[in-house]
Amino acid sequence: MKPEKSTDPGSSKKKSHPFWRWFWLSFLVASLAYAWHSFYVPPNDVDWADDIVAARQAASDSERPVLMFFTADWCVPCRMMKRKVFADPEVMTEVNARVIPVMIHAGDPGADEAFERYKVQGTPITILTDSQGVVIDYAVGGIDKSEFLELLDKS
């Protein structure tokens, strides 16, 4: 004789093993933590110029070089630099004292001209120029605090 099949739709469903519940919960928490870590950018006290024209004028008036940071909203290495380099108190002090910084966002009005002039094809790119726009030095890709301070030393 065959056992009778249950007509209850929930009775054929197996309960998952507790390991898988913990695994997926841990995976979700780790994924959210990584996303926060990748995209969180704390505020900084760097005195960013509004645009390249204003930065060059300020550089000419103060006889300091211009620091251009090419970035994009979708650029994770850019966000990492903003968090690990530009938010560092030592870097903020050095930048404000030694250069006129300007952040150039891909897609902003007027940014295309700067991207073309300096042949920037990706982000992040950090370029140090004199007040006339002549390149002194540059760094391609995300750089850490020590590399950034070495770049500033060339100003």
C-alpha cells in the first residue's frame, strides 16, 4: 500500500539548514559593509576652487601651483582617495598651504575641455600644473597619502 500524499501545500516544503540562513545573512552584512566602505566619503577641509579658471587666477595671484584632481561619481578609487588622502589632516593642511586645488568631475559643464586638454581618459588622475596650466607632474590612478605628499613636494 502506498503512503497517502498530503494535500497541504506547505508540507512538501523542506526547511533549510540553519547553516544556509547564517551564510546568507553573513553574506548580506558583508556586502553592505563593503558597499559602505567603497562609497562613503567623509567631508574634508580642503579649500577646493570652483573651476579651473578660478584656480588659475588664484594660483597666479598667490604664485602657487594648481592641483587638479579628475574624478567621477561612479569612480570607486576616486572615493577611496577622497576618504583616505584628502580627509587626512596632514594632507588637508599641506594642500591648503602649498597649492590651489580644483576637483574636476567627469560630466560637469566645462569639464570636457579640461579632460581633452590634459588627455585624461580615465579617473582618478591627479595633475600638478603651474598657474599657466603647464604640467609639473602627475599621478595616474588611485594613490595613497605618501605618494600624494611626494607629488606635492614637486611643487
